[in-house]
Amino acid sequence: MKTEITPTPIHPAPGAGTDLPGWGIDADPTNNPTHPMKHYTGADHDRLNYPRALQQTRTVEVLQSNERPTLTRVFGTAVPPSGVSGMLRRYAFRFSEGSAGHWLTLILADRINAMEGIADDLRHGTVPNIFAERGWNAAWKHDRKNVIKRVAIGAAITAAVVTFAVMHKAGKKKLSI
Amino acid sequence: MLAMNYRGPFRVRADRNRPYPEIMHPRDAIVRVTRSCICGSDLHLYHGLVPDTRVGSTFGHEFTGIVEEVGEEITTLKVGDHVLVPFNIACGTCSFCQQGLYGNCHESNPEATAVGGIFGYSHTAGGYDGGQAEYVRVPYADVGPTIIPAGMDLDDAVLLTDVVPTGYQAAEMGGIQKGDTVVVFGAGPIGIMAARCAWLFGAQRVIIIDHIEYRLEFARQYAKCEAYNFRSIGDPVFFLKKATDYYGADVCIDAVGCEAAGSAMQTFTGRKTLLQAGSATALHWAINAVKKGGIVSIVGVYGPTWNLVPIGNVVNKGITIRANQASVKRLLPKLVDHVMAGRLNPKELITHRVPLEEVSDAYHIFSQKLDNCIKTILIPPRAEAAA
């Protein structure tokens, strides 16, 4: 259970440069590369002390960036982590968003998750129609030449591999005689 | 209900057994979708380039719909209202929202601090299901959703959720001054809209660069700009320097992002092997083609790790880089006015209208740029009757 942390606004320490005569005299909000996209109000200096909505109840596992102290007040619950990919995702969230360990682990989890998805479909009695899912109906309609080319290349590679395997096996048998 | 279901890179399907969304927070609403688009940035998800895109997710961050149910704190909307829903999920009260940065809300995405919550855009953007579905949960429904003005075409309205604000903000961030030459990299819907909007800021000359001929032709007609195929002009940076009297463009806009073509090295390291967060070819060209002291505006989507860009040239040329996700809510009043006054005609970008049931084919067509596709909208069952 995480403890709610209430961040404290940053106040300049007494005697800091903010006490110097002329501090801020040349401040010009329009001389800001984010102007006019940002309507500067100074709210940044209140840090996380802004009015908040009620907290959404956590009903499923939600992974949380370690760069924030608490959950956001609302969050998505689309696909909670599960399986091997879920374990990897939990591991990834030990690292900050500035770390390759975070993002590359998540990409690896995504690839494993795609295989888990096929297994999950089969477990639920669905044989995924991968050709339809990849939009081959549209490809056949609008890009037939390319489909035929890809199928021909695939068939040629398969034929070459099978032929090589058969010949290799036959060669081995001959040697053993 | 029927919804798009992501099954892994290059694999999506229409699934009739998806659960109906529920109110999970007093500031939620449930919306019955009437229009939903496939965005160019959805293709980054579809191609497996965005980390934490989980199998079983529903994409879709550009949609309109009819309010079916509201949470107990919602007083700004009522059941039956027809709304356009900005792609950003924004609380409206955090420091960032208060300052107009609705695309950077701090209370909508627990899973990353570098990006605010976005509908249907992976768990890296908050883990929300998106609008390529019959129904969708809309958090903070008292902030983002906007009632579609009477008389506005629904096809215009759905493009106000992302394409128009992002294209407009790309031009806005360019700080375009009257008389400027603006170069837009990428002739997808966002690039074309950015080129069109550049004129609103007083550009004198607008050039768009891409390699898909039909898109360049579309851009010439729609955005009234010069359009060049980088495969036939040699070195694009040299071409643009020559075209600007060897001075450089005043403003360059990267509307391509992580799937740029044009450099074998960038493509290999960014798209094929993921050694960097996508191919940064367009950004590379933008930095090199802009004048000294110029502005590079980035709205193209990149991954969160790292990219190969000539940062030394940014320093030595004194370039200002401006970038952000569009702050849709901030821009909507102005953009609704532009659309209603006929200054912008977003629905002309739509080339394909596809039933939601055929979502796999729609993704393939858009991804492979088949059938002269510029912009695809998905129509859920019963939506036409609602419209």
C-alpha cells in the first residue's frame, strides 16, 4: 500500500539570488519559446499542489511510473499485465522512464504478448485468421501483384529449404551406408 | 459490443465480444461512437513501435459520439449530446492544464510522466481503450468533450479531435511571420493540414516534401503549396537551400515522426532493428534545411528512448526547437470558427469510409498507402442513423 505524498512547493531559501536587487526585472512571458502555447501563470512553482479530482478506485493491477509519487486520479484499465509478458512489464517499471531497461523490456514484453495472444485465442477455441487480421483481403483487392510476388517468394524459399533438407538427409544416409 | 482488437504487430481484427465500458469515476461519461478515424500515429502502434502496446487493446483517439451515460459529477453534458472528443485526456486542474497544456496533463497517465493520457494509445499513454469501437469510456468528460456546433458536418467534427489541431499547432509552434518560407516534411493528413494552416499565419511560400506521388498531388490541390518528391530532387537539404537562395527555410515542420523513409541508415537503425526510437530522417532534414536562428516545429511522433539527430547543428545554427502534442481544448474555439467560416475544410481529407467490421482491411490500406488513401474513417454499426 503506497502512502500518499503531498509535495511541498519550492520556496527560495533566504539569502538566495532571488533577494538580489533587480531580480526578475527583465522577465517577459512573451520571450518564452512556448509562448503563446503556454499561458504562463506561475502554477509550475506550486508543483503538485493543485486541486484534484476524486481518486478512481483501483480494480485491476495498474503499473505506475516510478517518476511519480502516486497514481493519477483517473487511469485506463484496458489490459492489466498478465503472463510472462506481465512479469516483464512489472520488471520494466522498476526502471525510470529515462532508462533503456524500462522501454526495451516493454518492447520485449510486447513481442512475447503477441505470442501469448495466439495461445490465448487457441485456448478459447478460436483459431486466429492471421491473413484476415493482416488485411490480406484489402491487399488482394488493391495490391494483387505484390501479394502474388510475396506468395511466390515465400513458396520459392520454402521449396528451397525443403529441397535442401531432403538432399541433406539423403546425403547423410548415403554416407552412413 | 463491436470493437477493434489489437493482436500483435500488423494484426488487428473486429471483435464482437468486447465488454461494454463502464463508468469508473464520477467525472466519466460513456459515449456511443458515431465516427472514428485511423490516425497516422495509430500506424506506429499497428507496426509494433510503441512500447507497452498490449494484445487486446482497442485503438482510436479521434472520434465523435453521442453521450449515453454520465458520472455523478458531470453537469456540462447530458445524455443525447453529440460531442467531439479531443484525443488528450485532461483533468483541467493540474498545473499543466491550468496553463493551457492540455496535452501534458499530469493526472491522466500513471504509467508515464513524459506523456499525458491519450485514448487508445497503449499503456504508455495511460492504458485507455480507444474509440474504434461502438462505445468508449471518456474520463474527465467535463473538460475535453465539446458539443458539436449546430450545422457542423460530422466529418469535419471528427477531424477537429486531432488532425486539424495538430496541423494547426505545428504551424503555430513555427512562429511563422508574414513573408516566411515554411517547409513541411510529410504529406500525410497532419502535414497537409500544417501546410494549409501555414497560410493562416501569413506564410509567403509553403513547400511540402514526401515521396508518395498521390499524396504530393493531393497536397498541391488541398494546401495550395509547392510539393516535391524527395526521391527525385537529390539531396533534399541541398534542394531546399537552393530553393531559398542558399539561406534556409524560415520554419521547418516535422510532420513525419518515427517511420520516415529517405535514409537507409536511419531506416535500418530506427525501423528495422529498433536501435533508436524510430527513423529520424525528417527531423534530420528539418534541422539542416532551416535557416540560422530558424524554428523547427515537431509534431511527428517518436518513441521514448533516443534518436540520431544533428544536435551540434542545432547549437551552431541557434535553432529553436518547439514541439508538443496538440493542446486540442485550447485550440478548439479558434478552429471551430475557422471551420464554420469555411477557412478550413477538413472533411476534404477523407478518402475512405469503412465499416468498423472491416478494420483489418482499413489498417492495411492506410499502412501500405493503397488506393490513394489519405484519411480513413471507421463507421460503427448504427452510426449512420445517429448522424
